[in-house]
Amino acid sequence: MADIDGAFAAIVEAHADAVITFSDTLTFNFANQVAELASRSKLPLMSPFHEIAVAGGLMSYGPSISDLFRRSAVYVDKILRGAKPADLPVEQPTKFELVINLKTAKALGLTVPPSLLARADEVIE
């Protein structure tokens, strides 16, 4: 099991001003715990995962997971129809989402500029 509590203790001890998470399964699987620890530590948290912002992180910006799953289904369809996996091109994500959690911003005493709010795909109030 990951030592997320220990990692946050080290972050707080280092007097970090904010936390940015990686795009990994650990962060995704423990989104609620990561967001709770950031909140308890009074640290703004940004992640590529929508789930982090929903769980209480300040914001997320990253590829749309649901869009990635749809694109995966297209690959599976091509393979089932006889395409060789080695012949299929590698694709980059094309749809990205910005989610801002205004409840968290308010709790941290932060003001999110209106220009950033206007660009957000989702604002949690």
C-alpha cells in the first residue's frame, strides 16, 4: 500500500505552496485520500484527473478519460475486424478538460480569475 500520508507529511515539512500530481493509477485510485490530505494541509492541489477536482482538489486539467475509453473501443473494433495491432497508429489524446473547484478555492482563500473560469469545462460550486 502506498504511503500517501507519509508523502503529504514530507510535503508539509518541506513548506510546499501547492501540490501537482502525476497521471498515474495511484493518484487515480486514491483520489479521495489525496484530496482530503491536501485540504487538511491547506494546499492547493492540481491533477490531470477530473476525479481529483470532484474529490476536493483545486483543479484538474488533463485528457478526458471517457474520450480515451471511446478511442480504445475504436482500436478494439479495428483489431476484431482483422487489423494488425502493429499497423495501427499511436494516437495522442485530443480532448482535454479543465475542471475548477470553487468551493476549494474559497476554502483556501484563493480567487480564480474570471478568464480562467470562462475557459473551464466544469466549475464546481
